[in-house]
Amino acid sequence: MTRDHHHCPFCNPYGEEVVAQNALCYARWDAFPVTKGHLLIIPFRHTPDYFSLTAQEKTAMTELIDECRGVIEDNFQPAGYNIGYNIGTVAGQSIMHCHCHLIPRYTGDTDNPKGGVRRVVAGKYYKDPRRRIIPVHPATRPGQGPDRRAE
């Protein structure tokens, strides 16, 4: 363990904190839950975010999400879910050890669930007229190079 990981709250889980696990990751209840049953799925290896996970870790995370859904269903019977990663401090990541939020949702837990995670940045998604989808560079699409003209 390096000095950077010494105080990481996710690097050395206590046995009673672990709700489920596989060879590469584990799940625990969120210490500051958004709703009842909010779980975190965390790789054992200290790595900052989803994009730094190995392919095997990504698979293990997904498998544990599926297993944890069963744990939540058995205990809380939610009506839906949000699943997500906060990557970087500007996105709300406060612990720089990769973790996925599995958040059960319940009828009436918000006044208007329409838009789901888009509401995290209040008003930006629907009201900003400058919002545009950046197209894939034409050279990356077959037959759509920069010199190709519409016929």
C-alpha cells in the first residue's frame, strides 16, 4: 500500500462492511445514502475511476451490480434504480478510489423523476440552447472522409 492509499476508506474494508464480493470487487452500504438500500460497488485495487479499471475489473463490477440488485430487491423492493460513477471532483467524486453507486429509487422519492441523472446539473440540460452533440469526426466513419461530398 502506498502512502496515497494509507487513509483511503475503501482500500481495507472491515468484514462486517462487506455486503457482497467477488474476486476483484466488493459492495458496501453507502455511509451517506441517497435512498434506503444505496450500495457502493468498489474494486479492491486502489484506482481512481471507471476509466482506469481493467477489462476484468469492469466485468467484475457489472457482475456484482447484478448480484447486489438481488440483495436490494430482497430487502427493500424499490420501483427503479440509478447506477452511476462520479469521475473527478467536478462530477462530485469525493473519494478518489473508483466506486459505483447503485441507488434504489422509490415512488414519490422525488417530486419529478423525469430526466433522471440529467437533473444533477439543475436546468442545464433542457434550457441551454448552446447544447449540441459533437459529431463523430467524419474520417472515423467508413466512406465519410473529409473530402467526401454528398451525392
